[in-house]
Amino acid sequence: MIIKKWLQTLFKGDSNVVALPEKLGKGRITGPKPLLDVAQEAMRQEAAHLQGLVAHGAANAREKRLKEKVRKKVAKVIDPVYSSPDIIEEVTEKIVLAATIDPHYEELVKAFEKEESKES
């Protein structure tokens, strides 16, 4: 029965049926929506992700270079009695941690780097 009425409205053009543009309003004019370039959006998101990885990787590489320089300096100045690798590593970790927090220690580490570059 419902299908019969629906078919009648399609073929007869029932006056109760309102066209879609009339429901939306005659005064409203909408332009075409901007297209979304899926490949470009995916590449943009991937580039943002890679930039984050590069920034994180650069910080890690800088920290590794700093640790190596500090480790060499600690190995030079530490007393031979305390020159076990575990102690040298612990002292190195503490100096690098202090250099990341305290500007005074950061200046000392920079002095290590300058001294190291003069020796090379």
C-alpha cells in the first residue's frame, strides 16, 4: 500500500511533495565545496610526523655527542682507582643531567667542548 502511494506521487506529481530546493530556501546560494586532496593531506601529515622525528632524533644525537665528550673528559681526569666503566658512566650521566638543568654546568660542558676542539 505504501509503495503504491509512493509510485502514484512519482507519476502524478502530488502537490503535497515539496522539492528539495524549496525546503532549503530559495535565498540560500552555496558555492562548490573545496575539494580535499587526499594525497596532499596524507603527505602533509606524514611531513609533520617526520619533522617531529627529525627534531627528536637531532636532540638525541646532540645528547649522545655531548655524553661522549663528557665521558672522555671524565676518563682523563678521574683517579685510576675509580676508573671502572660503571663509575665513569655514572659520573658522566650526572654531569650531563646537571648540564641540561643548570646553566652553570652547561657553561662547564661548553668549556669541555671548546677545550676538546682545541686539542683536535
